[in-house]
Amino acid sequence: MYRVAILSVLLVFSCSGKKDIDKLNFLTKGNRAYANNDLKEAIRFYDEALAKDSAFVDAWNNKGLALLKQEKYDEAIFCFGRAIQYKPGYAEALLNNARANLAVHQHFAALDNLHQLGKLWPDTSLLPFTAGLVYADMGKEGQALAAFRQSLQLDSTNAETLVNIANIYYHRQQADSALAYSKRALQRDAGQPHAYNVLAMVYAGQEKYAEALQAINRAISFHKNDPYFLNNKGYILLKSGKLPEAEGYIVQSMKIDPYNAWVYRNMGLLRYLQGRYADASRLLAKAGQMDDTIEHIHVDLARAYYATGDTVKACATLALAGDDGEAKKLTKKICK
């Protein structure tokens, strides 16, 4: 939920020699191409600049940004690393490297970048904000929430920080706080699709399906092919009993991103409601294998197994559910 902006480069005209002038010209051309979203051309110009000076840290950093935008994360990490190698105190490259490492779930490398950045930019809100993203990706919600709160203290105007806090409260099933922070985010910036997404899921949990659909449609209006928004719309339609329409959105989401455990959960729930219990069991088991932290996944899977007549598997699955209240109720009902 963060935006990566290319660094503006201050041209220094006191450089000596044609080589220095040429490398700055190539850098400027690269930045113009980047601004026009011509990333291939931007990288070509940055490479020209680096051919003139292999230790040109701005060219390494900006090439990394172009690669990051292309989702070529390993190559971007290499470029940011070279920039830091030649200029250890290059704060912008450290921040960008942290973001690139986060994109490939290299959490400890990202946190190390941020630790180094803290010595250079101790008072920037970007430092705890990015740390919050890392901790959230690690599943450490408490540390993520603390980091986002620290970021909010340093910059109370950042709507994305509010959205991330709202998202954590949603996953903690603290609906009132999730709603409050989502609405605060939208008051700051009405163009925050993830805030609408959180609102939609909270309303769905409260069985306010009309409000949920209105909110998720608003999110989709910003990003019509976002697989998470489409999957969530499918879930809302599923919960409101519109199964054929729900299936269309879930299938569409699965085609765009086949690695999202929640889409298999939702398809599993759909098949269960359609009475296709064997398919439901297979899909829910797959979802649980991909992410066993999905809410009520063990209960949903146990119900599907039980519906197929496999009480043994159902009870074995419920035994993995921990303190889930629904699991305890179902265990008492079907397991001896």
C-alpha cells in the first residue's frame, strides 16, 4: 500500500570533464523515460550512465526503481545493493532496498536496511511505516500495529497508515476500530481503495451485505482487475446467497492470482453450499495447506469432511483448530 516515487536528481554543473557531463545527461534522459513510464528505455539510459561511471550511485538507485516497478525484485535488490556499496550512507537506496526485500518476503534483510536507515533518518515517518509493512507480512500484528502508530505520530496526514491500521484491526476481529480507521482514512483521502475493501469486509461480517457490496464496488472502481477485491466481492455475494454471480467473481480472481489461499477457501465454501462436498473438501484442504491462519478454515474443512461421511477426518481437523469457539461446538456435536 505504499507508493515508490523516483528520486529527483539535482544536476551539478561544476562537474569536470565530458565523462561527468555525459553520465548526468544519460541520467536525466533515464529519469524522463521513467516519468513517462517507458521503463525499458529508462534502464537503457541508466546503463549508459553506468558505462561512464560504474560507481554512479544515482544511476544504480534509479535503475533499481525502474526494475522494482517491473516487479524484477532480485535485479532491483542487486542495483540498490550496488548503490549502498558505493555510498553506505545512501538513505534513499536503503529505503528502496527494504521495499524490494519486502516484495520477496526477505523480512530480515528488509529490517536490516531499515535499521541502517534509522541512523540516517531517525525522524521520518517512512521508517516505521515500512517496518509496519514488514511486520504485517511476517504475521506479527502487534509489532506492525505499534510501528504504524509510531508512523502516524510522525505524520498524521498519511491515509495509507490509517488503512493499514484498519486492516490489522479487521484481522483481529475488532470491527469497530477497523471501521473507525477506514473512515478516517477516507476522510483524509477518498481515493483509498483498500479502505473501501476493509469497510466491505467488516460490513460482510456484520451481515450488512448491501453496504458491503457498495463498498467493494467502490474499491473495484479504482482497480477493476485486483484479484483480492474480486475475490472479496465473490465472498460477499456468496454470503448473500447469490451463488452463480459469486462463482463468476471467484473464478475471475483465481485466474488472475492462483496463489491466493483465500480464493480457494471461498470456492470451497461455494461448493459446500452447492452440495458438492468432495470438491469443497479438496478446495478447503488446499486453502488450509497454503495458509492455516485463514479464519475458521479448520471448521469449514471439518464440516465438508463430515458432509462426505468422513467423521474421522472431520474430528482430526477440528483437533487442529485451537481455541476456535465454533470448532468446540462442532466437536461436541460430531466427535465422541
